Amino acid sequence: MDKKGFTLVEAMVVIAVIGIVLAVAVPNIVGFMPEYRLKRAARDLYSAMQSTKMGAIKNNSSWALVFDPADSCYCICSKWVANSKCSDPNNTIVSTTTLPGYGSSINYGHGIATKNATVGGGALPANDISYTSNVLVFNSRGTGSGGYVYLQNNQSTSYTVGTRTSGAILLRKWYANPGNWI
């Protein structure tokens, strides 16, 4: 008689091995998630800066990325009112991103960073946004205002995303050792 299948002992051994693997893997995955979400938020901000720059070039007009620390969000505007917030009805908003939507306490902040990301370091901006009036503006040539935005999670990790006046967009992470943005 040809018997096919697994014995109860074989099935129990497989279940035990799967249980051990999960017991080891799950805590590592859970610990990794806050870092992953912050990195995703920083990359999305980098992409939003690129989109703002490309919108300005494509439409041959100035576009702005308006940062709203009070509401923990930022928005891309093809037209905007100076010193405004994303909720201003006079703005022509292309897209809006809310930082708490990423989870893991993602918000504006510099975490354990001790200096800003500019050449030579220096003091960090009070609201973790160094753009004048919290607005990054790109003109039709793709150049614009220089500055940085700092993002943090509930851990000690922080990223900064910023621009140079030449239009170059930078993404950096704070490393406690050597105590610098890389």
C-alpha cells in the first residue's frame, strides 16, 4: 500500500520551526518600522521638492512648497499667498501631505542632531524649517530659495531635506557618530 502525506510528528516539527523563525523575526521587523516610515517621509518630501521644481519649469512660472508646522503638513502650490498656510483658500494647491499620516510620530523636528545641515553647521532653526516664512519657492528656471526642513520620529533618528539656491535638492540623515549630516 502506497501511503502519501505527512505524519503528525512531521507537521508538528514544521510548525515549531515556523514558530521559532517568527519569534526571532517579528521583533526585528517591528523595531525597523519607525525608521522605515521616517525614511519614506523624507524621500516623499524630496520627491515633492522635485515635483515643485518641475512644475515651475513646465509652467514657466514660480511654484512653492508651503510648510505648515502648526498642522504638521506641507503642500505644493502653483499659486500661493505670502505667509500663508496650506489651508488658505487663496492658494492653488496641487497636492498636500500630512506628516502624521506616516505613523510612528513623524513630524518636523531635528531629533538628536546638534547642528544644522548647512556648510559649517550652526544653530538649528527654531521650528525646524529654515525657509523664509516656511515657503520654498522655485522659479521658472528651476532655481529657488535655499534652506532645509528637518524631520524626526519618536526615536532618535532624523533626516533633513533641503535645497540650494542653484536648485539642487539634498537628502541627508543625521549620524551621531561622527556628529554630522551625511
